[in-house]
Amino acid sequence: MARKKTMQTNRNNQQAVSIDSHAPISFTFDGRTYQGCKGDTLASALLANNVHLTGRSFKYHRPRGIMAAGAEEPNALVGVGVGGRVEPNVKATQIELYDGLVAVSQNRFPSLKLDIGEINSVFSRFFPAGFYYKTFMWPASFWMRYEHIIRRAAGLGKVGDTHEDPDRYEKRHAHFDIVVVGGGLSGLSAALQAANSGQRVLLSEDQHQWGGWLRSCDDIIIDDMAGHEWADKTIAQLAEMDNVTLLPRTTCFGYGDHNFLTLAERVTDHLAEKPAHLPRMRLWKVRARRVILATGAIERPLVFAGNDLPGVMLASAAQTYLNQYGVLAGRRGILTTNNDAAWHSAFALHKAGCLITAIVDTRTNPAPAVLKQAASLGIQTRLGAGIIAAHGRLHVARVEIASLTKTGDALAGEAEHFDCDLVLMSGGMNPVVHLHSQSRGKLKWDERTHCFRPSTTHEDEQCVGACNGSFEPERGVKEAIAAALKAVKANGGAADALNLPDIVATKINWAPMPIWQIPNGLPAGQGGKAFVDFQNDVTASDIQLAVREGYHSVEHVKRYTTTGMATDQGKTSNINALGILARERNAEIPAVGTTTFRMPYTPTSIGMIAGRDIGGLFDPVRTTPMDKWHREAGAKFEHVGQWRRAWYYPQNGESMEQAVSREVRAARQTAGLLDASTLGKIDIKGPDAAEFLNRIYTNSWLKLGVGKCRYGLMCKDDGMVMDDGVTTRLAEDHFHMTTTTGGAAGVLDWLEEWLQTEWPELKVYLTSVTEQWAVATLSGPAAKEILNAAGTDINLNDEGFGFMSMREGYISGLPARIYRISFTGELSYEINVPARYGMALWTTLMRAGKNFGITPYGTEAMHVLRGEKGFIIVGQETDGTVTPHDLAMSWIVSDKKSDFIGKRALARHSMKAGDRKQLVGLKTKDPKKVIPEGAHATLDPNQPPPVEMLGHVTSSYFSPNLGHSVAMALLRGGHARMGQTVYFPMLDSSPPIEATITDTSFYDPKGERLNGKL
Amino acid sequence: MASSNSENTRDSVPNAQSPQASALPEILPNPEGGAAGLSIAKVTGKTLINLRCDDKIKAKLETLFGAALPTQPNKVAIIGTRRALWLGPDETLLMIEEEQEAEFMLNLRAVLGNAHYAATPVSDAIKIFRLGGARQLDVLAKGCALDLHPASFKEGDCAQSMLSHAAITLAADSQDSLLLFCRTSYSDYVTSWLKDAAVEYGYILLDNA
Amino acid sequence: MTESNIDRGVRALRDRKKHYSIFSLARQAGNYHQGWQQAWRHAEPKAEYDAVIIGGGGHGLATAYYLASVHNMTNIAVIEKGWLGGGNTGRNTTIIRSNYLWDESASIYEHAMKLWEGLAQDLNFNIMFSQRGVLTIAHSEHELKEMSRRVHAIRLNGIDSDILSPEDIKKFVPIMNMDQNIRYPVMGGFLQKRGGTARHDAVAWGYARAADDMGVDIIQNCEVTGLRRQGRRIVGVETTKGLIKSRKVGCVVAGHSSVLADMAGIRLPIASRPLQALVSEPIKPILDTVIMSNAVHMYISQSDKGEMVLGAGVDKYNSYAQRGSFPVPEHMLAAAVELFPVLSRLRMLRHWGGIVDTCPDASPIISRTDIDGLYFNCGWGTGGFKATPGSGHVFADLIANDRPNDIAAPYALNRFETGLLIDEHGAAGVAH
Amino acid sequence: MLEINCPYCGLRDEEEFACGGEAHIARPLVDNPISDKDFADYLFYRDNPKGVFLERWRHSAGCRRWFNVVRDTVSHHILEVYPIDTKPSTKAGRAAYQASWRRQSPAEAAARKVPQKTRKTSISKR
């Protein structure tokens, strides 16, 4: 224990507000073990152990340390975790420490202290912004090689070796009357006020502890309590109320249309042992009626040479490390600032034992109060001055200070040198306006505090406190309570206004001096590097260069220099960059413009956004009542849309070809059985049902007799074939429609659309019955015998039960509708039973058919069988560009009907053109050759590319029954090419396949087999 | 056959549902102790009839059904074990005891004669589950965007929506239980999804309710 | 004169110290990069031009560049309401390929591909055209058949395309999930080796710089407020910087084409839809090609900076807001993690939306209009970037000659009257 | 993500809905002959305004009813929701309905029972 304490040399206060020093924690960084406390962030723990150097920059590999204490940290990026949990590029300031945490530095080789990449820094003059646009062009062929090297040099962290993420990620929807984002002084006040109304309130906070800045400052007393005590009391109060949801460790990263918020809750990242049942993170998808944003503010760095050295940090960050974690970031410090607020941070550190040797302020007129206090603390000051350069190798050791001209753009005196191990910098505050901007709220430039503040809103949203530019605590609380009351009222509720808490805080003038770069007395581009975007290594002179080269728009500057494009998303760099850009263009900042912020506020877990909709839950798999049988029969399956269909049933080691040809032969010689349950089925009822079908299908339906079936083709209104199927008249006003498996849902929606929007006068009701019925198709010469053997009360004789008709009855006791229709060309029955009997029907038929050689067949055999007959499959013979005429199915297009969907479109001149792609059959010269589906036809096999193509093969199989291959193709002007020879070039080097154009009915063209006569 | 390279994939055809979803046991105790957070019970022995008709015709069926069929959107008529769910301005889902189906349909035809309506049996097309447990709403919220807070979704309310990728209908049947209706072919997906979503809270699958 | 205009342009560039090379870089390093010149002048509009191009994106700037370099028209202007490349040029996922199904598409995208291959040298601007290959994967029997159809057509059109087996893919893309027992197993794919990506901003800047060097005026922050007509002829463009006369006006304003058409009193069969994309934080290289999947709807590559770049399909409603709805990235990332489990542990860094013109047949419009001298180039949907050089090249040809060349002809507006569409929606979805 | 007020089911997430594009497109009757060009107005040409847009939505995961919506395509604000067979009632909605070029299109004229003489123009006055 004692030993551990001594290791944390910079921990000077064991009682700091955010840590529990009685719970020591050990962790490793770059393989070395350190001790920290419960409540630490990795950053505070490293600083406690006097570790400042944490990473290397993106481009120049410069040594970098911890600069901030929150989401804005640009430098301290590490890789965290082991095995499948490795996560690159995590900000050390956002990692909650846990026992056994493993972190490694990034973008360095061989080690952090000695990184050969630092060579880039030496040659940095050759790599200004956008240098790669200007070179690597000769010889042309070499770019890919240059790029290979560049790619390996770029990137930051590494992904883990194990690619399987062991963690779960959850998502949930939620609805709230009022959502408050940010658990600082203003957010807590707004939440408490809103909660008093009894309305459903959500309060979220990015950190794991509540209070925000209240935890970092030591000079706010609220209702006679220290700020952080008041925060704890208020949160306890809110936790009591069951209309309030509190989400700590939760970042609101997105604000979309209609008050849709997305929040990322970190559930187990901070735990050493991660319970298996808990998700690592939870995505909250929140619909809020009113939103109150209390997201605080972020301090700006100052831009001076060497401002990126380890040991140079934001003043507020140093104060946070001191007051929250009891960590003193240095022993000998210097503050450089342009505002009063930072002075108080310096005072705090000075009192805590970090000797502040000087406070350097670019202004000549800081508030008398701070000057007085500095004097009383014996801190010397340099007014109207700035740090013009910081020096040191792996840590800041010395700074040069010089006085500046009134405007701050040139030096006004000789430089003095100060030794130090800590530089505090402060360039003023930036309200966190990201979410307001994401919601499309507008921003305006505040001439007093020199920052962007929210102006008009777009969604139902209000900003309060520091994120609204109201940095004074009293004002923030007043705004928060007023905003909450307004929201409650707008929701139609009421609540008594809270009394304003009694706040005692140091009065601070928050207006900084607008100075965007501290001059170094040298011509532009010379002297040490003054960084604007630390992570991407963008310097002030890079921005000057961009402007010089004509990249004036802020967007061009961002893209040309990459400023603001790093993983800190420009939280510390945007305004400084804008300021320098404005100066270079002699324009005002608002004229130069800002960028609109977009989701996410901070980098957000991809695994979390994916959630559980992966693996087995990625997409539903729909199965038929007979699915179990198919699986037990060892069927291979194929996905058709979301349906899983038996594809073929290999027996004792058959290849697919063997299995399919066995199934195909059986269906023609004895009988085959197909699970057709997936066909779409729609119940159509009403006095106008026939008229409705007449408008939907291309053929006529008015005269179809009850009990009779008819095949129909439906087109979109552009005349292109959309779906097909057999529809049966159950009664005068009642029809049963079947659709393709894939088209089922679309067809039902299509029909409903026409009924609701175009023909509301038609009295027709539609109901989907796809899953009400299980369907087994029994096909083949023995079909009738098998049905009789199974036992049925239906007379199966042709007289009683002709082709294209339907009978209701029983099959071995199962209530059934039998449709005598055929997709194989054989005698065929589509037997429909209520789905619960599907399996019973199937096994009954298999049993009854045993002696007749019944053979189950899958979708592949079905394809071959219909291929032999030249029947089309929508989606295979068609692709949305094919008309009924193209399919040689003009016979199904009625010219008598006054109208049907697609009629007018089919009458367009171009639809009649003879050179359209038309469906034809193909016979290969070599009967054994099967043309690959998708192969394209040409008249001249020797033509060099680009080859003149007639069209492509839509279906192609070897027909076991015919002993030769059969194919269909859509060929330009195909109907007039009967007998012509065409060639199909192959993808491999094999010679083109030669084939003759024929019609499409290859097998039993007279259709004699339909009646089972052999 | 189809394309020159597909041969080598033919014998490694996917078997749809990945292990992860189906691997979950029938019962998962609440990892944090106490009763399972979710109970899922298959509801059987019911007949479902999809009724398409306008409000006038609904009125004619009040006596037969035993209660006025809902004419207000997303309301359920509850009478004993019978339920009538509003699905649309001219669409209602009737749930009655299976043994009453034949008689009910007979009387329905008698009452409505040749009026314009469609009463289609869909018992086999739709699966019914009764959900219970202290965390049932938290589980549903993971995949359903409806506001199911007791304040806004009370007994006698119903709603159609999505549960992740599946269309569902929910009915608040009483303080502590919900009826969930989904298409038969999606029921495997829905149960897998519910089980997986309840891993945090524990669940129990009951055969009948 | 024998020397081509391109040669003259390039030579002109070389002569000047404006020329970019490793040597000029070294020379400038010597004087702390103080000597670099503006990439393009910030021109103010003249009273009249021989042609005005509305829209300072890649397509518009390329049009101007080819008008000047190929057709000798140097008294022309490009006017842009905001900043160059601020529209879809700077918002797309930079995929470049020419492996299209229909002949009409193949010819224009391959025309573009050939220009891409020499573009950095033509423009003396490294646009980082990286031919790392584009692999389109198939997840079902149906997609395998569709793939075969496409590859046969692509090959016969003389465009490179190889079919990859799952084994090949495993080798080519080690991080891809090749488990065959998942919902959408990777059953195969086809690769265009010449496909790849380019640096989108650099394309706009490179064309702007080269066009400017031939005298083209590039006018930013100049919004069009009206189109001045005399009867059935265009005579000028009304802008926030005043009237600019011209008897030839080319509109290349993806996303806002309908708005301009409206100003001219004509109509286009176009819907403006949001298209979303996102990038992850930068990591060391894990993916050295471009992957596209239609079934699970996403495409992905890794930028030179190390960011994983992902895109999906368009949102379902019309919008001019350059923002879409959350479910789109949600489903896109689920698909991405399903295919690439390693992504689960990465974080989304930036997300944005563009406005794309979508046509009924998912093919562009490059056409004259009912107004003489007014031309439109639009409707590129989600695929415009890859066509940039080809699109600009044929559009310049159309504007200069007032008639489309063979490549552009099929893309005329009248195809919606005749119904002779170029339907690139691809497979009509599974059936039977 | 949009939140849409279904006339029957109330406020629901965009994900429950399907978007049907421009509303109030009358279908020309076949017995009213119009040119292929005019027919293309019905088939392919859709209004695509930057601003107030009249569009159709269907509550596909809910009551499956079609209805009309007045939505601003820039702000995404929904100004009005109204039944499929009615016209907009808000000022902005009515104005947009009247202003649409389609009101003058021969295709729309040909949707009325009484055959009209098709006017030979496709350029609209807005």
C-alpha cells in the first residue's frame, strides 16, 4: 500500500472529490505497471505517476502528452484492452480506470521515447499541407507504390489480432417528455425543475460522476455546500423520483429530425470483470417532446511555437486534475492566457504546491482583482506579453516570453527565458454548441466573449448555461429553470418554480482578448511549429499556405490542411483555425463562417450501432410447416427472399446434378412432391372482385367460372411484367390469388395501393393468407393414383375434376383445397391444407406414394421441369424491362378490355418495335453442352471487344428427360430469328458455345401429359 | 450450371439461422437473482378471424361477439376470453375459443348475409404469445419503437409495429401481461429475438397460457 | 497546328513555376513555401461568356476543362453558389468502376475510366487515383446468376472483370467473414482490378486549377437566381453577382437540378434524395480494396488516411437537407459488422449526407432541352463521382457541338417519352 | 428520423412507414388519348420542389392506410397530414397544390371522365 502511494509522485491530495484512494488500482501502460485510484481516468492516473508522454502525432510523430481532461483531448490516444477487446485510438482522458487495465501508446516504432517516425519531423519542411497533391505523379505507374508506403505510415492505432468482439451491444427505444443533456450545474437545475412537474424526464451525463465543472472548481458555494456536494445532493434527490431516468457515462452523440436523440451508454467499460449478461454499451434511441441542452464549454488552447510539447496543457484541465483527482501536473508552472478565468486555475495550482513562476497575459488590462491576488500570492506577471516559444525534447523545460504590440500581432521587446515543467494555456472558452448545431439550430458570433453561441433553434430545443455562452453560474441556473418551466408548460403540464439556489462564486470577466496566434518575431513559415490541430499536425503556417494557394473557404482549408478532421473533431482547433483564416483573409470571423456540426459529437462505437441485428438475427428466416421434414431428409436449402426453401435432396453422396436429374426424372416418370407453401396467397372478396382482377391482370377475368383457375400476368403501369400466378374463383364475389414467393408482400401492397388510392369505389377486401395454407404440389403420371391411395372424397376423374379447376374435400381426413394446375407440364395437383396440417399432409402423401416411387423434389428440379416446358419465372426471365409481348405472351394481353394496369404504356410506339429483346428458346449444337446462365449471344464469335451482343441466357439446364440441354434467352429481335445460329463466348478460354434459336416449349409441346396420359 | 464459379459453393449451402440465435436455452435464470425478467407463453386453442368491414357492419356483430367491436383506432374489445383488435379503419382481428369457431362463423354469415365484408380465418397464419415478467417492456423496447410506458399504453390498447425486422401486433391485455401476435413464419425469429434480448434479465418459455 | 490543346495546357503549366513536382516542392521548401501561387484565380464575372457552366463540382469543372482543352472554348465561366466541390463531389465515397451491365452504361463509365487513368498527369495534380480493385460480392444463388450475367456482358464490352470464388475472396480480403453458415454467406464475387478510388476534393481542385490556367473564370459564392430566356433560347444567367450573358448554359448541379430546371420553366424526371456516408477513426491498413454488397446494402473501403469509408443506399423520401435518417446508417453498420467483425471495435468518426438526383431508370441525363442553348447533366444518383471525367468530356462535347456524341446520345431526355430506358436498377429481385 | 402523424394511429417512427412520392397524380384514362410525351408526365415526371411538397405515405407496419402529407423538403417539418382522397387545407399546402405544373398537364386532364382536347405543351407556368 505504502509503496503504491509513493509511486504516484504527483498525487498530492488523497481526498480529492472524484477518487477513492482507499481503492488502489493497478494498470499497465506500454507494458509497465502503475498504480491509480478508483475514480481515476487513465489520464489522471498517468499524470499521478508523472507520465506525460503518451503518444506520437499523426504526421510528424512529435512527442505528445495530455493536453485536456475530456472529450476534446487531441494528443493522448492509446490502444486499450486485450484479445478481442482491443480498441484503438481511445482518449486517455475518457478511459475510466479499472484494475488490470492494459493500455499501449500508438503510432510509434520501436518505442514511444525513441520513434524513428520522428524523422518526418526533421524533414517536415518538405511535407507542408497538401504536399501529396503536388508530387508522387511521375512516373504515372508508380502512384500505387508510393501509396502503399503512405498508407502504412498513416492510420493511428492498430486493430486487435482477434477480430471477434466478445461483447454484446444493446439498443433500446425510449420516449420522454423532457430530455436534459448534461449533468452540470445548469443541467441538474433544469432536470430538477422539469422533474417536479411529474413529466417523464431523462438526464444524461457524459462523465461517470455528476456535476461537471462543479467537481473541478473549488470556488463555488451553493446553498452553503461546496459545488460538488450540491451536485451529489441534487442527483440523490432526482434518483428518488420514479418519473426521472438518470444516465451517467452516457454521451448524447446525435440530434436528428423531430427531436430524435441518440445516446451511447457505457455499461461495462469501467469494470475489471465484465458480467456476461450485460452489454458493453447500450444505444438509446430517444424521441423527446422537448430538449434542454446543458453541455457546457471547452477551453481553447493558444497557438504558439512548441505549444504541443508534453507538459503544455489547458489551464482548466490542470485544475480538473488537481481538484478532481488530487494530481499536480507539475512543480514549476507558467500560465499563458488572454483572459481572467485562467488566472484562477493558476492560483489554485499555486496554492496546491505548483510554483507558478509567471502569469503571462496577452492583455495589458486584466481585472484588478486577479492582479491583486497574483501579487498577494507573490506570482510575477507579464502583461501584454505571450509565450513565443516552448522548448524541450520529450517534455517542456523552458519557454521564451516576450511582450507584444497592442494588437498582439508582433513582438515589442526582447524575449526572456523561464524554466518550467508545466505550461498552462488558455485562449478563452468555446460553448459546446455541437448538438444545437446538429439539430440545425443556428449559431452567432459573440463579439464580447469571442465564441460561437446558439441563436435560433430549428427543433423544439433550448440551450442553457455555458453551452449558451452564459458562463456565470447564477445566469446558467436562471436560464435552466426558466427553460424547464417553459418545456413543462409547452407539454401541457405545470410545476412550481424552484427558488434560485444561493450561489457564492468568484466574479469572473469571461471576455478574452481575440488573439489567434502568438507571433514569434520571424517571417511567416519560420521558427518553431505553432500547432492549431495537434493530432493532425496542422500548424498556423499550414493555414497561411492554404490561403496563399487560394483555398479560402473554411471548408477548403479544412480539407486541404485536414485541420479539424482528426478524432477530436476539431474541438480545440476549429476556432483558432477560423481566427487565423479570418486574419489571413482580412475578414471578420462570422464572415469567414463556421462549419455545421454533424453526428457524432464524439467518435461512437460501430458495434453498438450495429447492436444485436447480426449473426442469427441479422435478417429473419421464414420457414414452412414442412421445414423440419426437409432438414431431416438432408435437403440442401436456398434462400428466396426471406424464405428458406428446399433446393434439392441429395441421397447417399449424390452430387447436386445427380440429385436434381433423379428428382426431375421421377416427376415425369412416376411422381414428384414439392413444398410450395411459400407461394404468396391473397384472399380477394367483394362484389367488384372480378372487375378488380380485370384491371390488375392483363387478361380477362369477368367470365371465369366458379371453381375454375386462370393464369394471370400483372404489369406495372409502365407495361413491364411485375408478377404472375394462378387465381381461382371460389365464389361469384370471392377469389384466391397466388403470387410468386418473392413478390407476395409487394403484390399485396400493390393491390391495396390501387384500391385505396385509385379505385376507392371498388368494393373489394384483400387478406393475406400466405401462411394460412401449407401447399404440397404432387406432380407426375402417378399423381392421381397416389391421391386415391392416400384416400380422398374428391372425384379425380377428368369429367369431375378437369385441368385448371379447384375442388374442396378431404385427403386422408385432412380438409383440403386441391387446385389442378401444373407448373411441370405433368398431371399435377396443388394441395392446400391449413398450415397446421402441412406436415401431416406431406408425410401422408409420402407414405401413400411410396409404392408409386414418389420423390420429393426441390426448387432446382422445379426450375428444370418448367424449363423443359418453357414456362417463365418472373425475376429470372424478367428483370423489370420485359413486356408480355417480349415474352411471346401477347395471347395473355387482352385488347378488348377498356383498361388494365400497363395498357397505355404497352401502346407506346417503342414497345412494339421489333428489335426489342424477346424471349426465345435455344438448342445447343452439342446437345450435352449447357450454356451458362447469363452468357451473352453474338452473331460473330470472332468479333473483338466491344462485341455486339444480342442478349443473355435467362435459364439453362440439362434436361434429363430430353437428353439434351434446354435454354431460354432474351435476344434482340429474337422472335424473328427462329432457326438462326448464335454463339455464346465463355468466360474461360473455352470456345464459344454454338446454338440455334427455337421456340421455348421443348418438352411435350402439345401438352398431352397434363392429363397423365403417357 | 448457373455460373462458372458457383460449383464450389454448392455443397456448403448456408443453413439459415446461425447457431447464436437458436443456441439459447428454453430457460435462462435471472442473472441478478429473482424471477426471470421475461416470460413467453404460446397461446393456443384460439381461432383468429381477420374481419374486413366498415363500422356499420361491425355494429351488427355486437350481439354475436358479445361486445361492441372497436371503432376507435388501436383499441381492443375484451369480453371474457374473446378479443377484438382494431387493425385498421375497416380491419379487425377477432380472437375466439377454437371450439366456438364453426358456430361463430355460421352465425356471422347468418347475421351479415350478403353484406360487403370478408371474414377470413387466419388461425394458422398468425402465432400468439403472452408476454409477462417485470422487464417485458424493457425487452420489447429493444426492438420496438412504440411508447409502451404504462401511462400511454394501457389495458385495452393495441398497436401494430415492428419488433426489429418482424411485423408484430401488441395488445395490453392486463396490467402485467401483453399479447404479441406475429406471422407464423416469423415466430421462430421472434422467439429467438426475444430470448436474446432478455439475456440481461433472464427469461422463461412456457408452453401454454 | 498539330499540338493538342491538352499538350499545350500541360506545357503551359510546366513552363510556369506553378508546375507541381518533387522539385518545385523542394525549391519551395527552401523559402518556407512562401512562393506558391494560387491554384486558381478568384475571378469576378465578366459581362458575357461563350459558355457558362452552372455548378462548381467535379462534373462542372471537368466540363469547363474539356471545353477549353478539347474544344478551344476558353472564354467560359464556371459559377458555383458555394465553394468548389462542396456538393456531392466532396461528399461521396469515391468509388470508381466501369463494370456496368448495359452497353450504354459500360461505354460512358469506361470512357471515364480511361480518362481517370491519365488524369493526374493531364492536370498536373495528384488526384490519388488508386486502382486497388472493386469487388462486388454475391450472397445467394440468385445473385450468383445475376453476377454471371453482368460479368459476361462486361467482358464482351472489353472491360476487365474476374469472378472470384469464396476461396479467392478469403485470400484477397482476409478480414471478410467467410463463414458459409450465416444469413448472407459470401458465395462469390466479381472484381474489377482497374477499379478503385480517388481523392474527391483533389479532383475538383485539379480540374479547377487546370481550367483556370487555360483562362476559364471560376466564380465561387455566386448563386444563380434565374435563367434569362429570349423565346425558346437561353441568353444569360441571373446571379447574386449580376446578369451573366451567354448563349450556351450547361447545368451540372446534382441535387438541385430540378430547382434550375424550374427557373427555366422545364421539368426533369428527377427526385432529390438524401445519401448518407460515414467514416471510422483512422487505423493502420486492414482493407486494400473496395467491397460492395447489394444484398446487405453497403460498400466499404479504407482511405489513405486510414479511415474506413462506408456508404449505403438512399433514404426513402425527397430532401434538400443534406441529412438522412438514423436507420440507414444503423442497418449499414449492422451489415458491415456482419461482413467484417473487426469493425465492431472501431468507432464512427464522421457522418454526413448529400443530395443525389435519382432518375426513374437509375441512369443519368445528359441532354439538350426544349430551350436552345440550355443543357443539363444530372441524374447520376449515387454513382456520379466515378463518371466525373467522362461526364465532363461528353458534356463539353454536347455543349460545343449542340449535339450529343455517340456516348451521350442514349442519355437524352426523350428516353422517358419513348420508354427506351437504361434500367440500371439491376436484378428485379428474387421471385418464384 | 422523421416522426409521422398517421391519421389513424397517431405519431409513429418513420420506420413504420413507406413513402409513396408525389401526391395527387391523376391517372389518365385509356379512352382519353394523349401523346406518349404527355403520358410520360404521368409515368415518370415527379414534382421535386425545394420546400413545400405534397407526398403520399403509407403506414406500412401499422394500419396499412395511405394518406397525404405536406412536408418541407428543406426543414423536414411536417405541416399537415390529410386523407388520401382529399386536398390539403393549410395555406402552404393549398398553394403548393395549385402551383403544381401537373394541374395544367394534359395527363391530368385525361384523367377526367369527359375526354378533353389534349393541349400541346409540356412546359408549365408556375
